[in-house]
Amino acid sequence: MLKQIEEEEESLPQISPVNEVARATELSLVNAIQEDWTKRYYSSCLHNLRTLKGVTQPASVQILASILMPPKEQKMVTRRNKNLVIAIQELALTHLIESPSPEAITPLVTALFHSNNSIASTAEAALQLKGAPIVPSLLDVLMQPKLPYYWTERGIVAMLHLLRAYGDSHASNALIHVAQKQLPIGSNAPLVSAFYIGIAVSSFFMIPMGIHALATSIANGSLSLLSFFLSFFGWLVSYIGLTIAIVLPLLCLMFPFLLNRENRHQRRFSSLALQALKQIKDKQTLSPLIRLTWHPPLKHNQEALDALESILPLITKEDASLLSFSSDEELLCNALGKHSTSVTLSILHTLECIGTETSLHRLKRVASHSELAEVRERASAVYEAVKARAELKREMQVLLRASHAPQETTDLLRPAQDAPLEGRDELLHPAAPPIEQGGTSHAETD
């Protein structure tokens, strides 16, 4: 028994004391770094970060990720401290890049939105080197229901570039979401600017007027506590009213520019998402791409058409369920002959595989009126294939349907006691038991 226990203990993984000491040292240093960062002891924080040799623990990764976020008191930081903060964040980013922990990828994705161009560029280069494992973290950040305040156009563009380079079919839904201009991106910086402009203009006029009125009252000796409060209240109401009167027209003038700016961003994001979908070539995006190409608001979008053209030749006869809407086939048929020859041939291939009798009329017209002989021949062959499949489907439905409805009848089986009495004697009956007549019968027999 003791020998068996010893063998089991030897089979267990042995923890090296050196590794335990290294882990304890790492956690101790990281906790000190977090304390220095919280208390804004930036010099000590930078020194401890330089002492740190490596980051392997998830807790350490989480603390360094919090350092990459801008401090809440950033507006109060002096220029010297601001340079220290940037140096600390660059060093924390370096440790995260060198960390073997998979939890370090999400902070690197978040660093794409950093206000410092150097940190954002370094994070993007590091993510490019990590390759395909970054895709889940990119999707988790991109599909958040509410975008954080620190999101920037540059960061979203970097994420879409990375998805185009390393994305797979798992990224298709997120890219379709972006391509449909459903990314709630927007910045409140213009609104804040309008508010500050209103306050500045009001202060320019009202503060000198208030000071002049106060000095005049003091010089005339007519200033009392009650009159001071009444005058101050009146001045404050005038100040707020003038600020509102300046801010509201500014917002009305800026609204069209803000809307145009957001639409410009959305168009750029949509373009990058469609380019990524073209690289991925996921057949599951067939129906969304059809609607993005020929359905408002992205009707006749060339980039959507390029992405769609990349997956149309991949469609097979087993992909009929990919058309999510009944109008998808009609949109494909209406596009025949309206684009390049390659697009028309790709659409004909798709209709040959999954087309129904809905497309027969359009196929027949293209087969007889197209200017290109290649298109006419291909459309004629597709017409015959779709027609044969439609007829076969119709015959199968006829075979599965009953030939005629059963006639109603009242001639049902009834219990035997309800049968007529005639002929009952002709039925079989059990034999009657012999009747005993005492000794008379025996005597007669004798």
C-alpha cells in the first residue's frame, strides 16, 4: 500500500521551488506597481516596471491592462508627469506583448484605441505578429453592445485591417454587422466644444458687466446684502440664458456636419468590412451580401458586389437554405446582364444550383436577348436545369398527394345482437347436453 502511494506521488507534476519564487516575486512587484499607479507615485511605478522580468500570471496581466487605460485625473497631470505616464504605459505594453498568457491579447486590442499614436501603433504591430489567435478577442471587443467612450476611428480601422488579414468564418457575423452600418460609433467632442464656446462667449460679455455693476454699486454706497444677492441672482440667470442662447444655435449649425462626419466614418468602416468578407469567402454571408449589393441603403455598392462575386462560384446544390429571404432570388435574377460578364456568369452558376421556377422567366429572357453568345448559351443551359428541377419537384408533390378523397360511408361493423332475426337457426350452435329420464330409458334399452 505504501509503495503504491509513493508511486502516485512520484507521478504527480513537481512544482519547482525556483518557479514558485519567481511567481511570488512577480506578484509582489505587480502589486507594488498597482499601488504606486493608484497613488500617482509615477517615478516609483516606472522603477518597479523596469525591475519586472516577465508577466505570466493572469492577475499580473489584469493589473498591467488597467495601467494602459488613461488615469481619471489625467487633466490634472502636469507635462512632466504626463511624460512619465506615457513611459509607464509603454513599458506595461511591452510586458504584455512579451507575456505568453492568452489573457494578454484583449489588453493589446484595447490599446489600439489609445490616444498616444506610438502606443496604438506598437499594439497593432504586436497583434499582427500574433496572427490568428487574436480573432476571438477582436470579435469580443467589436461586438460590445455599447462602445466605450475612448473608441476612436483609428482603432476601429486597425481592428478591421486585422480581421481582413486573419479573420475566418467566425468573424462573418461581426463584419456583416459593421458592413450594414450598425456600428454605434460617435464622438461627443463637437458637442463639448459647442458648450465650451457658449460658456466662453457668455463669460466674455457677462463677467465684465457684473464686475462693472458691482463696482458702481460699491462706489455709490448703495450696496446692501439683499441687493447684492438679488443682483447676483439676476446676473446668474442672464449668464445662463445667454449661454443657452449661444449653444443652441451652434448645435443646430453643427448637427449636419456631425451627421455627415458619422456617415463618412460608417462608410469607411463598411468598406473595410466588405473587403474583409471578400478575403474570408464565407458562403453563410450569401443572403446579407445580396441585400447589401442590390437593396437600399447600400444599393449598387461595388465593394459589396466584389465580396458577393467571391462566394457565388462556391455555391452548390446543397446550399439552397442560404437564401434567407424570398426576394433574394428575385434580386439575383434582376441583376442578370446589368454587370460584368464574370458577375453574370457567377449569378447563372448560383441559379443553376439553387434556383427555382421563380427565375425561369428571367433566364429565358437572358437566353434569348443577351448580346454575348457565351451568356446566352450558359443561360439556356441553366434554364433547362432549373426547369427540370422544378418539374421534378412538382411530380414529387403529385406522387405524395392522395389520388382521390375517401368516400364517406355509413356501412360500419355493428355488434352481432343488432343483426336481423331471419336465418338465426341456420347458424352453428353448441350441442345440447343429453337429457336424463331416470330408469325408464334404461329399461327400454334393455
